[in-house]
Amino acid sequence: LGEPGYAMAPRWELGIGAGAMSFPPWPGSSQRNEFIAPAPYVVYRGERFQADRSGLRALLFDAEDVSLRLSLQASPPPDDDEDSARDGMDGLDPVAEFGPELRWRLWQAEQRDWQLQLRLPLRSAWAVSSNGIESIGFVANPALALDRHQNGWKFAVSAGPVFGSSDYHAYFYEVAPRDATPVRPAYVADGGFGGLQAASTLTRLRGRLWTGAYLRVNWLDGASFDDSPLRESHTAVTVGVAFAWVFARSSRTVEARIED
């Protein structure tokens, strides 16, 4: 039956599917992008290294209630060509983030189908283009996360503040003197508070069909870049849906954390 808080699952799973996402080119933009692409479904449950729809993770430390992991996140390619706010400025590139994340389980229901965690990620951010990779600072978003698991369904909701370094905020919100116009004054971005963020996911694996939905909302009121001319909106909403068909699984099973 495995240890409490764990369930038996295949060591690896492979599948193929597709996903669609609607998102602003950068938080605070008044425009929206749509992104549709095929998506592989890859799950690997190793003792220290794991990969699934939540991303890549390396478990650096794992105890009953506390774990330290190395996580990776990436954003789809933004299209800001038609956004007048950045007219004449350098375009934005996809951003990849990685770094350590400490997870502390604060509470778990007796049936272990509900749990509350404190998550403390600190990630280094990089702009990725055909010309290379450029460091754009650091971002942190400590959050409380509530997870619910039942009959193949997984629902998760998290909320907390976002903090970014001056380089990170400058990448999205700074206006160099050479890019200043009568309606877009020069602006120097500071590090610090970057608003509040709430996110939720709903996924289900039934047989070989995996489906998922994602919603994230950022509220930018009071952010350190609130006066930037590139902050056109006080909210940023990202939504996405995806599905995948799992065509191969390992015959070997391993114990996996229910939260994963």
C-alpha cells in the first residue's frame, strides 16, 4: 500500500497532446496573445529527479513535511509587435526560470486528500532567443497552496505576493532614454514588490486520457513599477487548457508523493 501520503504509480509515462493558452505579452499589457501548440506528455518519477506536467524537479531534500526541490518554469513566446505601448522598442523573448523551492506542509486531512503547503520559490530568470540566453534577474513568489486529490482529479489553488529584482522588472517595464516618446517617457524600474498572484489548476487522468485547465491572475496595484508607461492594466489574466493521450507506461511502479 505504500507509505502514508504516497501512492503507487508507473516510474515513467509517455504521451502526446496539445494545449492552448491566452495571456498578455507581459503583465500589465492591455493586449492579449493566443498560443496553440502540440505538447508532449512526459512523466518520470525517480528517487531524486522527477518530470511531469508541473515541470522538471530535482529533490534536494525530502522529509515527511518539508522538501527542497529544484524547479523549472517557462513562458510561451510573447508577440508584442502590435502593442503600441512598446512601438519601436526591442521585442520581448520567452523567459525561462529556475531555482530552489522549499515546500513546507502545514496541514493534511486525515484521509490525506486535502493538504495546505507554504511554498517558497526563488528563481533565476533568463530571456531566451536565437541570439543566446540573457540573465534578467530574480523573481520570488511565496505562496500558500491548497491541494485536493480524489478519484483521479487534482485541484490546486495558490496565492501570494510576487517580488522581483530591478533587472527583472527592467526587462518588462523600463523605458530607456533612446526609446522615450512624448507619450512614453523614460522610466527606470526598481526591484521589490511586484503585485499579488493567485493561480489554480484542475487536472484529471482517467485511463490514458489526461486533461487540464489553468488560470492565473496577477494584481499589479502598488507594484514598484506602477508608474511605468508600459504598465497599461492593473490586472493580468492567463488561461490555458490542454489534453494528452498516454500511449506508453512502465511496468515498474514506484511510490510517488500524492502532491506530485
